[in-house]
Amino acid sequence: MASANLKKLRINLDAKPQASFKPTFALKVPRAALDLSGDAGDGGRSTGRHESAGDVVIEWVDYDRDDVDERVAHVRRLDDLARMMHSASDCHPDLHSINCVGYVDDTSRCRYGLVCNAPSPSFSTLHELIASSDLKTPNLDDRVRLAHTLAVALWTLHSLDWLHKSLCSSNILLFPSAFSASAHSSTAAGALVPDIQYPYLTGFDASRPDLDTALSVAPRNPSILTLHRHPASLRGFPHCKPMDIYSLGLVLLEIGLWKVLQTYHKPHYSTSRWRDKVLRAVLVPGLGSKVGSRYRDVVDKCLAVSEEMTSAEAGKVVEDVVTALEAIRT
């Protein structure tokens, strides 16, 4: 069953081939078309309304006004990204991203923004939901389904030969649903509770094509500068698919424990100690009693990846992860 479903995902992806991306600027959004209601916090994310698209989420990347080459590279990358994600729910439903309206140049603040439709004006991040003491821990079945959905999303992004570079629980948005299983009760209050059955992968502000290192920019969200990044990435090694898989493993760890990584991290930990002595030696083994040995092994497989892996080897790992989570889910 799992392999059959993965085959369906591949067919769905192959049925909509990607043309070679070239900047067209057709999706450039005038700044005047946006009314910002919640400006960017530490994560570089704003909310607002678009004059025709309605509620939107904007993710920003800063630029140096005087560095023309940098600005050209940003525009090229954002234009390509916007067209890949435009009507994403129709073109690439397995990517589980919200549809992109386009990108905007906010010249007054020297920043470009990726503008995406918001299914609802209110939302929470997965990080906020896990850290909240007001909500009960979701059922194991729902958490495994969430983990599988996110693994499929990364598999799809990598199959399109793009890197995420900022994968963490703060970049997974959850919008409310009246039928949310996360609520304490099935009352009207449930309509305000984020629904973990429908996660949206965001945080694409630093994303780039796999082989185009010239378009690389640093992730803006400080929460991923250390905890969710592969140690080699923090040492300056160019980002690659295994690093995204490592980040996925940490998100799956948070889902399994239903605790954010900050619960366990100490400021004095080195990146290698954090991975080898805390994550893999203590936290991952502890998953078995909470979510079962198969889920534990999936997380460990993600955290065991090496930056030296080839793209094909990394692809095999993420396929194995999707297949294993599908088997657990069913």
C-alpha cells in the first residue's frame, strides 16, 4: 500500500512538468496593492490583505539597496519561486504550500516579499501549537498523519529540484478548522483551534534550486540558525538535500515528543554535542515508548544523514521515510 501511494505521488508530480525557469516579472505585486496588518517579527513574516486576493501572508528577505548584483539575484530567485508556487494547490498539491500571489519590492524598507494566499486571517505555527499549554497533545494517529504529510511535502520539493533551507516547526502554518481534533471540546471554540490535519509548508524566503548556489541566501528565522540546522551547514558547508532531511527529522522529533527543541537545548551545547549526545543519544531513543519503534527509526534515519551524500542517496532516504510513515499511518 505504501509503495503504491508513493507511486501515485510520483505520477502526480510527473504529470505536471516544470518548464525551465526564466524571470518574467508577471507575478510582481505593486506595493500599493498590499495593506499590511501585522508586520514582520523575528521570523520575517507579515500578514495583510491584497486588493484582489484577500488575506495574505508575506515572507521577507532583506537586500542591500546599493548592491545591484544581489538585488538581481534575489529577483531572479523570487520570480522562479513565485511561478513554481503559483496555484500550488492545483499544480503540486503534495507540496502542501499555500498558493503564491507573487512577490513585492518594499523599497522603503529594502526588502522583497513572497506574497501568498492565506486560507484564514488567523493561524498558528506548529512551533506555537506544540509549545502551547492550552491544548492537549493530539492523538498519535493525527501526529503520524502530520509527520507523513510533511515528509511528502519535502519529497515533492526535492523532486522539483529545489531546496527549502529553512525547514522547522516555525515554518509550518496551521489554520483553524471547526472540525479540528486538537480542541478540548467540539464547541464553537474549536473553530479557532489550528487544525494539524492540514499543515502548510512555508518559509521559502531562502529557498533556491538545488544546483544554483549563486542564488543562495541565508535563512532569516533565528530559530533555525542553530537548533534545526545540520552541523555542517553551521560550519559553512553549502546547503544540500541531506540538510533538509536532517531538519525534517527534527520536526518529526518535535511531533513525536510533542515538545519543542528549545525544551531540551542548553546555550553551552556545541552543534556536535547537541546532535550526537542529546538528540541521537537521548531524545530519539526515548521516542520508542511514546510513538513506537518504527517512528523512532524514521527520525533516526533522518538525523543520520551526511552532507557528503549524493542527491540520489538523499532521495532514497526521503522516499524510505515517506514509505515508512505511510506504513505506520495505515
